[in-house]
Amino acid sequence: MNVILFGPPGSGKGTQAQFIVERYAIPQISTGDMLRSAVKAKTPLGNIAKSIMDAGGLVPDDVVLGLVKDRVSQADCASGFILDGFPRTVPQADALICLLDGIGKKIDFVISLEVDSEELINRLSGRRTCSSCGKGYHVIYSKPEREGVCDSCGTVLVQRDDDSESTVTNRLRVYEEQTASLKSYFDNLGVLYSVPGSGPISEIQSKICSIIDSGPASDRS
């Protein structure tokens, strides 16, 4: 069972990804983590990536795809995996499908968490952090006992720059621009499943389980 999980900032993608990992005992594969591990291990691809990053360049798709191929070929991916942060473009998706086909694997589910933009803005722009101990709060969902002050250490709470409403709005716009064509791509392959990302976490998880436990569309009679 091989999964790609989409979700805009604030959709709860991290929570749901961890749930899938624990429920189905499959590893979560992050391209960022793979790059760091390959560089640290000084693998051939890691050395190539390091030289590019040291020069201030972006690691090309063929190197990233090589890392993905190496990772999904490992023993812990025998029963499946969940891809995090990749693919980001249709050409990457095309290359990924070809790569997996070449090693006898395929993407079974592309799960897209759908949350209204207004709710996402409220979720993200309402976050507050203690500037001293780092404890997190929310002006609606997780208020401190005293407004604007950390319960643990009494320090004033702050809003991170990337949580300002204007920044959040721009992040959501960029996400939609990046993923709109990808959703159409995977929808055409018959593997895209949209899941409402609002409401109790347990209900969202139940919907995800219902999709996965029913098996890939290609296997259904």
C-alpha cells in the first residue's frame, strides 16, 4: 500500500500522516530527510546533492528520484510507504510513476485533505508561541489561562512571521498553484481521494481508513 498525502498548510497533514504510519506500519518518506541522510552517509547520490547544495543550487529531479528509488527499495518499504513532500510538479509525478513501474511498484492512494481557506487562515494565523519556552497556543482552540501570556513561564506570547494572515494567504495560494494540476493528474489515474479535513480528528482518520481498507480502485470489482 503506497500512499501520497496532500494537504495545505494547517490541514493537519502531519497528524494524519503519522496516523497512517502507525496504523498500517509503513514508513513515512520525506525527500528532505532522504537528502540529509544521503549527504550524511556520503552515498554517491548524497555526494552529488551536497556539491549542488554547497554551490547554492537546487537538487535536480533526477537526483531526488534516485534517492526515492533507493529508499522505496529498502526492506521496510516492502509493505508500502507514504510519500511526504514529493512529487510537487506533474513532471515529477510522471517520473515517479515510471520509476515505480520499473521496480514493480505503484501508487495506490493519493489522499487530499480538503479544508476551506477561511478555516485554514484562522487555524494558522491564530497560532501563538511562547518566546521563552516555545510552548504553543491558539487564540481560539488552545487559549492560555491569561490572554497573551504563557501558562508555563509567564512570558509574552508572539505570532511567528510566517503565521501572519498575509503570509498564510500567500502560502495557501502557492499551495493551490502547485497542487491543482497534480490533483488532476492523479484523478485521471483513478487514485485521487478527497477527504474533508475539518471536524474531529477521529472522524477524518475514520474516512482515511475507509478508503485504504477498501483497497485500491484498480483492485475493486
